[in-house]
Amino acid sequence: MEELVLLRAVGERGAIVIEGLGGSYGPERLTLIRRPEQFGAPEIETETFDDPDRCWLAQWEAMELAIRCGEAPNGSASDSLACLRVIEACRQSSGQRTMVKMKRRAVFLDRDGVLVRAAPVKDYAHGPLTLADFSIFPGVAEPVTRLREAGFLIVLATNQPGIARGQMSRETLDAMHGFLRTAVPLDGIEVCPHGDADACACRKPKPGMLLAAADRLDIDLAASYFIGDTARDVDAALAAGVTPMLIDWPYNRDLDVRYRVKDLAEAAELILLPPHRS
């Protein structure tokens, strides 16, 4: 079975994106894309290797180049053996005695309006305040599971100001999230219990929850997504360097975003599309 291997290396001379298709023994086809700036810049040089041995030699050379440029590579690979081989190549070519830790991609999820039913207000959805009102959208577990199986970490990032306002207890919130965990596979839950008046660093649109999760779980923010339903979600994603995706609801129709989807299933399909190949 073929699996996508995607690695990124950044150095003073530019960036290298390595894409490969392979099975348990590594890439069967490898594409090296050298960019003049950070990721997302126009491609200036592309090489494709079809021989597995040449794939690994080319990948090794690319890793060495990145390290000579001044920064050890980072990224993610869905093929675990491929990931280990690249880590070892990084370790040996850099002369380090410790293994280079590979960062992982993640999909951040807002809760209310994405996973959980919420009451629409003017420009956002008001989440449930009691366990009796807590209702998960049908069918959300399947796309989340697909994303996890593709190698993405799944992290919930939710504002819950009802705690600060005395509308809900922390025990009730914990019970809600305990129920949510039994229904949807989650690798982490980040909660901001504050209101705007608290001027905290975690309440969206600030990126504090995303940055905290990235630090704890070694997340590659530039390769990650945030699926939300409000301007706060979009702004938090952009502030953290994450790609925002918006679930379409009447209360967010005035927001201008690149990725607008009808539901979580469509968002997962878009994220899991094969990358463009030159």
C-alpha cells in the first residue's frame, strides 16, 4: 500500500519540500521542490526520482543541504519507517548524537458549531451550558477518524466563557468533554474559561491555545489546519500560522475565507486531497 511521505526543510538559502510515494520500504517516487523563500513561494526547481535507491540518496542530500543552510529539518511522514530513516539521516549528516524529533501535523477543531450543536446568535453560535443540552452532530466521528488515520493529531480548541460568567461549572464542562471523548477521537483539548474582560492570552482570536498545544504535542503549525465557524477561529488560526477552514453557517456568511465547507466531512476530504504535483 502506497503512503504519502511529506517532509519540509528550511535553511538560510530557502526551503525544500520533499514529497514521496512509497510503502513499508520507503518512497517509490520522490519529488524534491526547492523554493527561494518560506513554504508557499513559487517553485523554482523540481526533481523527480523513480528509483527507490535514488529516492533515498536524493532525500539524504536534501537533508544535508538543509542542515548546512542552518536549520535541522522538520515535518511529518505517515510512513513510520520512512520517517525513522529520514530522522537517522538527519542525525548522521548533522553529526548530532541525539535523534532529531519530527513535528506532526494537526487539525484543530472548534467545538460549538463544528462538533456540537449550538444556538445561533448574531455572529456566532452559543454553546450548551448544561449536560442535558449537550448534543454532538451525527457523523462527525468518521471524518475525524480518517484525519487521525492519515497522521494528523486532532486537538479541540474552544472558548468557554460561561465558566468566567458563572453560567456553568468546570465540573459540567469536564463532563461534557468526557462524553465528547467517548464519541470523537481527540488527542488534546484546549479550553479558555475566560471572558474578554480577563484579557488572557488563550481566548480566541488570540492564538494561545494553539501555541500551547503545539508546544506540548510538537505540532508543525505551518502544516496544520483549524476548522471553525467564527471570525475568532479564523483570526486565531492566522495568528498561529495555521490554515483556517470555515464551516458554513448563516451567521458567518460575511466572512471572507479561502476554504469554506458545508460540514466536517467536506473539510476532511479537502485536507486529505493529494498534494499538487508538478
